[in-house]
Amino acid sequence: MRYTFYSGLALSGMLLLAGCASPSSSVLIGEARPEIPVEQVKVYLEKPESYEEIALIEATSDSSWSFGEQAKVEAVLQRLKKEAAKVGANGVLLEKTGDKEGNSVYVGTGAGGYSGNVGFGVSVGKAFGLTDKTGEGIAIYVEPGKKDADPVEEQE
């Protein structure tokens, strides 16, 4: 009975971890700099005249608890800025935004015993119709004081 219960718990844990995906990622294409505060990272829609490419970055609004299109876009931008800050970039050159269907998978398990009999069950479900926002860009370093492009935050 204990063997079945513990193997069920182990299976549940593995399925739960497999269902967790990172909402942002980066791939270095240049030389990383020391990490900086996220507040110092600006988002650019147009290429500055001179900048250094550091990493390719992407993010989604998945698991952000953001509701509404604008809130989801803001979550994506914040995650892109966070990834850029980790590699020391002070800018994100936004290349693409879009939508994707959510990948929410739910796993449940149960085990019990009565009168010497043991029962074990696993259920798996998926939520349909949910969409997440996505964003891709390049983490860049722009020399401070250069006025060759305006970041998104300063445009109106």
C-alpha cells in the first residue's frame, strides 16, 4: 500500500514539474554585462544608431495573473525587461509581439485504502480558449547619453 501511495506522489510531482514552463528566456549572442536594475531598461521600437547586441529574449504573459489585453502586454514587456537586465542590457529592441493559445494542463492524483484494498487514480485536464501574449526582442546596450532613438516609454 505504501509503495503505491509513494509512487503516485512521485508521478504527480514529475507531471507537475513537466507542466511548468518558464515565461521568459534568453540566449546570449554577445558578451553579457553585470546585471542592472530592471527600472533602468528601456524598450525601443526602432533601432538606435549605435548599440551592442547582447541576447535574444522572449517572454509570454503565461502565469502572470494578468487579465485584459493591455495588462498581458505590460506583463510581457516587464518580463522582457527583466531578462535584459539579467544580462546587463539597458534596452530591449522589440521585434515581434503576438498571441498564443495557453498551455494550461491540470493534473490530479488520489490514493486511498479500505479494508485491505487500495485504490489509486490520476486525472489530467487541459483548459481551452485561453490566450497569452508573447513578445520577442533583442537585449541591447545603448551607451548612456546617446539620443539616437526614443524608447517606447518616452513616446506618446
